[in-house]
Amino acid sequence: MPRFYSDEFKRDAVAFYENSELSLAKAAADLGINRQSLHTWVKDLGTGKRSRVAVQKRQAQAISEAERIRELERELRKMTEERDILRKAVKYFAEETNW
């Protein structure tokens, strides 16, 4: 038999979900309600906070990935320069031994 929940309970459940790090299923289980009910309430009453937080996390991750790429490019340039110096040194010493 279907259970009916007050609008206040629905808003509180949505706020609980949006302000926690819990999955939809875990939040619904903690509240003692059906996952699909909570999903419907989030769609209808939600502020989209979880979506905005997810977007912000993806943006931060993209920035950190871009920083890592720049760091790797700097390291590559340094190692390429070191390799070129070593090649020149090997060539120089090889020519000196050929009298």
C-alpha cells in the first residue's frame, strides 16, 4: 500500500540528500523510504546543488590535470635538453680520442 509523505518531509529528505555525500540509494535507505520516491522528489523539489558540486569537482579535476600536463611538459623539455647535452659530450670525447 502506498505511503503518503508530507511536503515538509519531502523537502527535508531532498535537503538531506543534497547536503550529504551519500548516494541516492543510501540516503533513501537511511530515511526509510523508496529510492525511486526520493529520486522523484529530488527532480521535483531539488535545488540542483549536487549537480553544481559535481560540475565544480570536474572543473577542479580538469584544472589539476592541466597543471599536471604542464608539469610533465616542463620535465620533458628539461630531460630533452639534458639528453642533447650528453650527446654533445659523447661526440666531443669521441673525437678527442681519435688522434
